[in-house]
Amino acid sequence: MYDDIAALRPYKAAADLLAVRSDWAPLYDADVLGTNRVPAAALSYLEDLYVDYNLSMETAASIQGLKLWVTNEYRHSGIRDDGTRVFDRLLGLVRNAIFD
């Protein structure tokens, strides 16, 4: 993408440096997510251009109590395309006002 999109080209060197690093700490603690007690909702896109669907389903399944909205209405751009609807639906899921 840093070669193809002109606006990203100035950041290519930094992105390459970050891409080769292997000493990243875990982004989340799977054990903690498995015992989650906080109401949570998430959106997963069936045809996401950047996130593997099966991996997102695996991650979602590991979060106790997560209410998941799976849709093909958006492609990684729900917040930008229809942020009010996305937020309202996720909030409704958390508040048990919407059932999927």
C-alpha cells in the first residue's frame, strides 16, 4: 500500500521498520478476555478488506459475553460510512435492546 497510495509513500520507511519488528508485546490478554464481565459488543465485517474474517470470529468467540454484529453492509468502513447507525446498534446490543 505504501508503494501504491501516493499519500502513504512518505511513511513507507517507517512502516517497513515496524513491519520487521518481532518484539511486540501481546495486544490483548486472551485469559482476561475469556473471563470478561464487562458488557461488550463488536462489529465484524464479512468482507473486510484488512481483517481476516475467520480470525475475527475466533477472537470474538474467546471474549466472554461479547455480543457480535456480523454484516456485509460495510467493508471495514462502518464508522466512516454510517457511524451513528453503527454506534447505536452496538450500544443497543450492549443494553439488550437489540437481539441478533
